[in-house]
Amino acid sequence: MENNLPKAERTRKFIIKTTAGIFNTKGYAGTALSDLTDATNLTKGSIYGNFANKEEVALAVFDHNLDTVTKLIREQMGKAETFSQKLMVYVRVYHDYHTKPFPEGGCPILNTAIEADDTSTSLKERAAKAILRWKRGITNLVQAGMDAREFKAGNYKEQFAISLMALIEGGLMIAKVTDEPNTMDAITKTAIVLINTIKN
């Protein structure tokens, strides 16, 4: 329980949770220290007494937002009965990026990767590791589906993983830029077609 944590740790968690939506919406460069102090009602000294700098807050927020998405996926995976359904969990979770409990501002990987390339090496590295973990998760599911003979045997795991990820993230980008969340309906239909191509 958070109430049992030391005060400093509770304050860190409060800052992370309270500013998570700000960083994920405005981005690292677009988030000012005043945004953090206004949202938390803490002083600059209180924030920097818990974090070395703004980048450290942004890294902690990225981890928090990514963990939120990961928990959603893990929860839905537990309900899926087939490997096809497990793969569709990624699509369905991201389909609802504009609703709670998905992080405010959308996909933290997409938002961070687009901006961090020019603003923060540390954030870029954190986003890259998240992408590689996601890719590994999909390739593991495909391999498990092959082992269970649900999916066709072959050397296509990496290509499939990258294609599914690009489909989801590309759809998210288009949906956000155009303010048309329904774009993800088309992405869902295409993902179903893609998954069907590897079924036995």
C-alpha cells in the first residue's frame, strides 16, 4: 500500500501520476516546469528534491504510462483462449487509446519515439527498448502458435511482428493527427486479415 511507503517515495509517485498525462500529451520539450508545479501544487524545489531534472521526471512518467498499457494487455491476454486472440489483444487495447484506463494522450511509445529522437537520447533509448520488448512479445506468441500448430510453420515471426506493430502505431498516428479515432476500426479489420494469413 502506498500509505506505507516513505514520504519521499509517496511524493515521487504523486508527481509521476499527476504529470503522466501532461508529458504524454505535451511531450518532453512542450512540458514546462510551471506545468509540473501547477498540476502538483508543489514548488520547484519539491519537484527537484525528488528528481534530478525534468528528464528524470519524463523517464519515470514514460515507465508509468508504459506500465499502464502493459497491465491492460496482460489482463486481456489472460482472458484470451487462442494465440490468434492473444495477438488481437494488442490491436483491441490500442484501438481504445482514447478511453480510460489507457494513458491520457495516447500511446507513450509512439509519443515518446516521435519527439525523443530530437530532444532526449535517454527517452529515445527507453522508447527503443519498449519497442524491442513489444516485438519480442509478438514473436514469442507467434512461435507458441506455431508450436501449437495454430499458426503455419515458417521463418516469418520478425516480419509479422514488425508489420503488426507498424500497423497499430501507424493507425494511432493517423487517428491522432486527424482527430478520427474511428481510423482504428479499419486497423482492426486489417489486423484480422494479417493474423488470418498465418493461421493453419
